[in-house]
Amino acid sequence: MQDWNLIDRQLMGNAWIGSRIAETVTELCDEIGVRWAGTPAERAAAEAVARRFDAMALSDTRIEPFPLVSWKCRSASLRLVDSTEPDIDVRPSMFCPSVSVESRVIDAGFGMPATLVQIPEDLLRGSVVLIDGGHEPFSEPLPLHVRLQSLTRRGVEAAIVISSTGGRRTADFSVNDWRDADPYAIPLAVVQTSREDGARLRRQISDGATVTVDVDAQRFDGESWNVMADLTGSKCPDESLVLSAHHDTTTDSYGANDNAAGVAVLLETAQLLVDLQRETGVSPGRTIRFVSFGAEEQVLQGSRAYVAQHHGPEPPPRLMINLDELAAGPMKGVVLQFPEFRPLVQSQLDTIGEGYACHVMSQLDVSGDMFPFSRAGIPTSILWRWRFVGRHPDVAFGHTNADTPDKLRMRELKEYAGHLARLLLRLSHVPPEDWPENQLCVDEIERRIEAERGSVFRTM
């Protein structure tokens, strides 16, 4: 029986005193900077994580390369023809193909079926369509990529998506379905404009506005890197828990919240458990593997490569916990992808005494590095954070160059690290016979994925 009171005081004290979270964020965001997967900067981030693992004397630290399908945009422009006004704000979607088109702009509203049937097919064919990126009020919501596919079937040449946030903001965004066999396929050339310039275009449409859309972009093959290390368990070393984050960013983002915060908490949690072992002799019962993935922003390529390489050859982990955008809000609990472990995880959270809750997502989350694990039938979880209500408003700058360290609340990240260390240590000491049997069926999971296609992920 562990003396959790003594252990918890040690972990939380170390989490608050001597934390290196701010140092890690500074190195990733200010010293290395933008970490688009496959670039020298992303490699530098992977090496920085590996050096920290080595300094902790974790077992089997390694950087694993994997083949990368990447993309770069050399230039993009959006202009009103025969206008002296400035160029329109523009950002191509990630993996957008090259396009050069001049056309009258057709306003398709939110691109919903009831709107599209009112627009003559010959008017849409070969046109540039203006479409709101958000959801139409009061209508059954449709994902943006589904609405864009409808435009593609009608022969639309390119789409201009209006950002739903103000302040002339645009952000790197995806318009493909990451569940697809070819998740890099884009239904048509898609660029985003700011809410303000979207409104300006709408005002011009009634006068027959014509625009030129030019994107010079390229898809190419490259290499990215996953980084991992183990803290070996003292009782069940062949069983494991996985704690993960991703170190890459989108094309121009410094990635403070997304996801230097997650990497910093990953490293800090590992350090807390290593220090506990050194200072008190208390070790995890089963092995804890710490993983930092590359290419999360490029369709989860790092986590997909990791699962393909490690599971089957290795037994699957008991549970995978993924850390992403933690600075969006304080820790509230744990959200599981599958329900089997809910009583077990809740029982361990209860011993922490902070009122944390364990919940289960009603849909398969395809937006983060837990998805390839879930798809392979491995129990996964995330922390109750970015997608859910009540996030901090000043971190709503994801996938832009305004995702900077000044937006982070370091005190909350220290709490994450301390409480994660407490939870992981408890889970590592749960006897094997007390873990529910993993009865997840990959075929059933695939059927569920197919059934959920076309649905909008709930905000909770």
C-alpha cells in the first residue's frame, strides 16, 4: 500500500518549486520557433526533447524517423479585378493544390444544401464560391469538408472560406477528412479570408465582383521524427502506460499553446517521476513511456507511424493519455475515448481529492494523436481542455503566429504536471487483475468511424 499523502506532497512540491516548464516553452517557441514537420526546426525540437530525456536518465531514449508527406505554399494571393483596393487577406488550406483562376464570385452562404439548390448549376460550374466557415444557425450542422465536397460535385473551381473570428485573423486549417484512406486529398482549391474581408467581398458581389485566386503550392515527400523514452516499472515492467504530446506546429505558428505547453508538461511530468524515484525510491509499478510525436498537424502522421511500428510487435499499452493545447484551461479531469475504464480511472482520480471527473466522449475524436491508437483498439484519453466550454479567450489564436508564450498561464501548467504525475503513478500501481479486459474490436471501431462520417464534433 502506497503512502499517497507523502508521495503527493513530494510531487506537488517539486511541481511548483524548480519547474522548467517556462524554460521549455521558451526554447521551443523563441529559440527554435516555427516547427513545421520535416524542417530543420522540427528536427531541432525533436533533439531538444531527446536531450531532456537523456538528462533524466530515462531508459532507451531514441529518435525514430518516419516518412512524411508534406506540403509547402510558395505564394498565395486573392485580388478584386479592376479594383484599386488592397489585396484581400488570404491563407490557403493546408495541402491546398496550386490554382490560378479568375471568376465572378458566387455567394453560397454557408454552403448548405438548401442554399445550393437555389443557385443554377451552370453559374456554379468553373466559379469561385464565397462560403462561411462556421455553422449555419438553427440548421443541422454539416462539417466544412462535406459542404466543400458538394461544391466540388457542382464543378466549382475554388472556394473562399470566411473566417468566423474577427480582428482580420486567418489560421492554418484543414478541409480534408483525416479518417480517409488518402487524408491529404483536398476536394478543391480552398483559401481562407478574414471575416472583415469576407464581408467586403459580400458587399462587392451585388456589383458583379470578379476575383483572381492564385496559389503556388507543392506536395512532396520528406521525413519527420518521433521521440520516446521509458521510465521502467518496478512490478510489471512489460506493461505500460503512454503519455504523449506533439512538438510540431503549423506553417507559421510559434505553437505555444499548440503544443509547446503539452511538450513542456510531458517533460515536467517525466522529471517529477524521475525525481521522486531518486529522492524517495518510489517507482512506477508498470512502465511509463513518454512520447513526443512529429507531424501531428500534418494528418497525425507521427502517431500513425508510431502505432504501425510498435503495436503489434509490442503489447499495447494499458492506456494512452494525450496532451494537446493544455493552456486552453485548467485541468478538470480526464476524458476517455471508450467507456470500459471509466470506473477505474474515476476511482484513481477520487484518491487525488481535487474533484476531478472522468467522462467518455460520445464520438471518436479524429483531431489528435490519440486517434491512431483508438483506431487500433488501444484505450485512449485526453484531458478536459481545449474542445470543451470555458476555455481562456486569449489562447484562441491556434494555428497562427499569435500563438505565443505570453498567452500561457504557467501556474496552470504546473498543476497539470503535478496532478498528471499523481494520476500516472496511481494507475501504474493498479494490479493487473484490477484492469478491465480490453475487449475493443478493431472491426467494430471501423464501423463506428464510418457511421460518424459527416457528423460535427460536439463541443462539451
